Amino acid sequence: MKFAYRFSNLLGAVYRQGNLSFSQDGNAVISPVGNRVSVFDLKNNTSETLPLSTTKNITCVGLSPDGHLAIIVDEDGAALLVSLITRAILHHFHFHKPVNSIRFSPDGRKFVVTKENVALMYHAPGKQREFNAFVLDKSYYGPYDETTCIDWTDDSKCFVVGSKDMSTWVFGAERWANLIYYSLGGHKDVIVGCFFEKDSLDLYTVSQDGTLCVWQSDTELDGLVLKKKRDKPKVPRPGAGEEEEEEEEEKRLEGEEGEIIRGKAEAPEEKTTKNVRYKHHSKHFFNKQGDFNNLTAAAYHKPSHILVTGFASGIFHLHELPEFNLIHSLSISDQKISSISINSSGDWIGFGCSGMGQLLVWEWQSESYVFKQQGHFNNMASLAYSPDGQYIVTGGDDGKVNLKCFYLTSDCGFFPQHTSSITNVTFTSSGFVIVSASLDGTVRAFDLHRYRNFRTFTSPRPAQFSSLAVDNSGELVSAGAQDSFEIFLWSMQTGRLLEVLGGHEGPVSCLCFSPVQSILASTSWDRTVRLWDMLDSWQVKETLPLVSDGLVVAYRPDGQELAVATLNGEISFWNPHTATQTGSVSGRHDLEMGRKETDKITAKQSAKGKSFTSLCYSADGESMLAGGQSKFVCIYNIKEQMLVKKFEISCNLSFDAMEVRFIRRGTTSSRHFKPEIRVSSLRFSPTGRSWAATTTEGLLIYSIDGSMVFDPYDLDLDVTPANIRKQLRLQEWVSAIVMAFRLNEKALKQEVLETVPHAQIVCGFLPDIYVEKLLGFVATSLEKSGHLQFYMTWAQSLLMLHGQKLKNSWPSFVSSILPTLQALQKSIQRHFDNLSKLCDFNMYNIRYAEALSKQRGIKRAAEEDKGGEEDNDDEELSEEMSEASVEDAEMMF
């Protein structure tokens, strides 16, 4: 097994804090989630997390006007310059102070950053490679308190900055003779938003107390006059050589010093040219009736003159300016709206609510949601893959069960019936039922066809269920209690309680059914693992003694081995048939727990009390995932009983216990909470190509990166790309396929397979050792390729000719071939769903066209003189519908 897994996606959390942004085309919303950035494509209904992270939670994101670059800044002021095309980090920079906002100029040549009470204008990075991408141009001083917001004029000549001192400052991006700075008052609370009118210096300012001020300028943008520069002779410093002067020039270009402009809270003195003046035109109030709390966010769309404001009560307003006409208002949450963004067309409005982790996109003209999603309010506690690997379900401490699909942005299902923390979730073998256990004393079963809770299992006496397992048939449901030390068995079909299994002398921490037998394994804090025979009156078959409290138990996929994690940090392996221990791994030192802020001992001493709380076998049963109270997930080789690789799930220092050496800063009286980093659950995908972890940060997906692996098989000197292409020219298809898979380059394998004509697809003469490899490649290619019939023909030919032979080799079938078939099923199901939607849409269009043609045929019979015009209309209608079908097909593929 190759361990080329890399971080793939972050699910379960859609928004934490910071500002939302739309892409240049307006079809995707960019949301900061902790120390990562997620991109939700609303048109194609997909999501992606950028493969980068900051050292602390992200507070603001600035996008360039062309949509190619993004500047991401965290809580400490550390910034990343990121290419949104290659998803690569281009430059690191540090502003040394927390940054409040960042905004590129419309021409993309400069950007402004506000921190504390100063606005810093930098030259934007260009297309050329530069030693330092951030070069400071000017520093603007004026406000006496922290700055809050920025906006630019459409021609990038001026920008405006709002402040907590209730003032608004207009600055010139160049040294204009009639506008260097201008200070505006008129508010009695913090400035939340300030916006220029389209192609004008006129201003709108919005404050936290719900006041809107309209400011009119007496000068147009074309009336700004550039100040003449006076050439000052360069005076060399006495005793300084040329090298020292070059060093000083280099330091200045590094962005620490630039031209400084200091504003005063009064109008500049009169010069030869007439200075720009502002007049307070009008003032409007949002909360005249007193129904709304503080105004917390605002956004303005200049082309349509739409102002969107959000309040602490979760209500937002849409107004048309400058008349201040209310279009509509709506309550979207019971928490405050933290961020608002409007896409380029002005149709979609994005809202972020940090209190509940909500992200919503609202289409205001049709008054409908384009996107509405909320992550778990508290930590995630458990996860499970569906048998086909297409879906994943999570349960959280907030009592909610979320069903997610990998290639969709929104949740596929949401079940809020539990009233307390969920401890475990799982799928039945059919994949159509989700079962969850909770501390509220219930085990619930949810039907994915009707999306409802169709079974609720309870115990005779109230109990808190801490573990859950469902057998392979989906008929037996078992749950372990942490207060009564008992295991309860129910029938899924009837919902009746079948048996109560007693014997454990401590809380039942984990349950697991054997994949091949009707055996239930349970582990407890009483330092035992008990194997219960479901076919023999639910009697204890074996009792395995442990050296410490049992925390988690897991069966190997073939049912021939049992793994148990204990409180002393060890993982022990057992033969369930002979009840003998076959090996153990000491993983206490692999956890590498950091030191928490409240710890009185070192991280090394603290690690002695840590252990693994989640185990999962790989699909082939050769390796094991282990995670717990640490920022690391470990993969162990079971045969060698050694650590193979460690994955660091987070580098976010906003979490507790991240650093080994902790230096306390500030006073102990400061009240703040830092969540501790930990892994609560781990699962391998049934396809074997990915694994997931529920962590403090969210649901993390790690996938195999095929582009990073070069793994030739049975290579010799004759296996070269030139010889492979020579075999293709000679139409020796089998020989070319075998040589391509021996070289094992993805691009070359795809080229060989797609060169084989559809009518000459041959699999009968393929050696057995390459059948499995070819089937796995077809399953992977089918997921993203548009050649559906071609790859489906390959899959059908392989399975028809070699299916029985693959099925007869049972050990290898379970370990490697079964995950490949599940990956193939996942790819086929995905294309089936997409094509079904497209076919349904085309069918409705055809019916509509048929009904319309009949109606127009009746009109033509009544009005023969207008028949020519009706024919033209029919042709235009058919052309429009064919264009719509082509666009939908391109969107699907």
C-alpha cells in the first residue's frame, strides 16, 4: 500500500470568521474556515478547500479584480499571497499587527491594508517575478482609533476608510493638488461601511447604530488635478559608499518605509486650485421602529445601487439608494450577520454568521436560497462512510446528524431529532439507513429514501449510549451504555428490544460486529474485551484480558484479526478465534501532544496520559489509522508493527495544545477560550483511496495523490514510452497495455487506453496480474472523464471475462478487488445522477415545445396570413432550446 495521501477537502464547516468574497464571474463564493479557505462553486454545485493554511485563524481575504490573486491574512497579521489559478503560495509577508481589512484597487495596480489607525497602500504584485511582492507606496494617518472598512473609486484615484472613532477619511491614491485627505463626521457610532457611488466621489457611510449618511462632492473624478512634483537633488550621506546607498534603497523597497501622509480633522488650506468639498446631503435611519439591534455588516453594489445591511438579530435589509427605498427584509438566522458580499452581477448576496457557522447565498430577485449550509455548532464526534463511498455522515455534540456528498457543496440530509450529544453514527450494509446513538438515551434510525426518523430505540431504564454497532444484515442494532455498563440489542425490523447483555464492570466504550460472523466485540473500562455470539443465545464466547482500560475495538475487514486501543497508549492485536495476542504497538510517543495553556507540567510529561481514541483498518487490512488527543494521525504497518507515517492535521495556533513549548503572554485574568486540538473519529473509505477524520477543525478528507507517485512494476530496459507508442502504431493493443502498466505513468496509460478503438477493446488475452490494475485505472478514469461509453465498455469487458476468476480469489478479492469495484460503482452512480437530471430537463423541454407547437398550430389554422411569422418563431424557439441543452451538457461534464 502506498501512503501518498494528501489533504483534499474540508467538510462540515463552511464559515468561521472574516469577510466573504465572490469570484470574478460571480459563480463561486470564497469563505475563510479557520486557517483554511474553501471555495464553493454554486453553478457546478461543488466545493474545494485550497491546499494551504495559515498559522492562525484567517480574518480577511482580498481578491484581485481579475480573480487570479488573493491575499490571505490571519489574526496576527501574517499574510499569504496565493495564486487562485495554480492554488500555490507565491509570497509570505507579515504586517506585524492585526489587519482589519484589505482591498485591491479596481485597476489591480495597488491595494490598501488597514491596521490599527493607519492605512497602508502597496503596489500590487505584477506578472513579473519580484524579490519582494509587497512594496509599500504610501502610509496614510488620520483616524484616532482602529480602521474598519475600505472602498475605492471606480477609476482607482481615491479610496475611503472608516474608523471606530466615528469618522470617515477620503484619501487620494496619488498626490492630487485639490484632494490629499478629507475628514467626514456626522455619525455617533462605529463606522461599519463606507461606499463610493459609481463613477463619482459621492459617498455613503453606514454606522453601527443604524444610521446612513449621504455625502455629495462638488468635484467630479475628472476634476482631480495631479500635483506637480518638485525634483530634489539627491544629497549623498557623508562617508557612505555606493554599497551602503544600495542597501538603504533595498530596505526602503521591502515595504517598511514609504511616503507618509498625515491627515488632520480639518479641511486643508486653500491653494491655487479649488479643493474638493463634501456636503452632508441627507441622513436615514434603519431602526426607526426600534425593532432591530446593532448594524453589524454592510455591502453596496454600485451598478444596481443596492445597499445590503445585516443586523445582530439575524435580519438583513435591501435598500435602493440614494432614495433609501426598502426593497425587502428577511430574518435568516438567530445570530448576528458577520459578513456580507454581493457578486458581480448583483443577483446573489452572500451572508456569513460566525456564531452558528452559517453560510447563505440569497437571490434577492426571486427571493430564494441558492446555497444554505451550516456546520456543526460544536465539535464533531463521529463519522461513517456509506458502503459505496459516495456519502459520509457525521454526528456532533450539537445533537445533529449531517449527511454529506463528496461532489456536492450542500448537505444531502440534516436530522436534528436528538436532544443531546451524538456519540456514534453508522450506515447499514444497504447504505439506505443511518443509525445514530446519543447521550439523550435514544438510538435513532433514519431512512434516506424519505429522509425521516422511522425507528427510535430506547432502553427500559434511561441510559446514556456511548457506543453503537449494526451487524452486516442490518437487522441487529446494539448500543452500549456508559452509566449502567450494559449492552442493548434491538431488532431493526420490529424496533423491539431483544436482549440486554450484562457482564461488564465499567462503561462500555466501543462495540464492533465481525464482518464475516455473527460475533459482537465489546470493550470496556473494566480492562476486558468480550466476544458475544449472536447465534448462541447471546452468550460470551471469549473474554480477552487487557493491561489497561479499553477505549476502542475494531475488526479487520476479513474478520481474522481484532485491534484494541487502551488507556496506556498501546494498540494490541488479537486472534479472535484463539483468543491470543499476536502483537502490539506502543503509540504513546507518536501522539506528541502539545502543552496546553493551563498545564502545569511539560508536554512530554502530559503525553504519558494520552491515548488513541479511534482506530480504523485500511481496506486491504495491512495498515491501521490511529488518532486521539493529538494533532497527529498515525498510520501503522500491522505486520511490521511499526509507524509508517504521521499526518499533521492542523498547524493552527489558534487551537490549544499545538506547541510543545508554551510561553504565557499577558495576564491570567484575561477571559478567553481556545479549543483543544484532537481527533475524535477516523474512517477509511470503502474504495481505499481516501480517509476522513473528524477533528476540532472540522471534517478533513485525505485522498491519494496519483500525480505524486511514480511506481513502476516489473520494469526493464525495453519498457519505454517510445516502444509503447511503437506497439500502438503496430496495433498490438495487449502488448501496449501491458507495457504501459509496467511503466505505470498515468498520462501514458490514459493515452494507450484511449488509442484502442472502441470496436477492438480486448481483455481476454490480458494477463491476470494486470486485470486488477486495469480495472482500478478504469474506475479512477471514469470518475472524471467524459468518455462514458468508452470506459463503461472497458469495465463491462473486464468483468464479463474475468469477473468469476476475481471472485474465486477470495482473500485478494476482499482486500484489493472489492474496494476497486466500490470505486467503480461510485463513479457510475455519479454519472447516472448527472445524466438523469439532464435527461429530465431535456424531456420537460421537449414536452413544452410539443405543447407550444400544438397551440401555435391552432393559431396558424385560424390566422393563415400570419403563418410565416409563426414558423420563424418556432425556429427561434428550437434554436434557443438546443443552445440551452448544449450549455447544460457542458455544465454537467
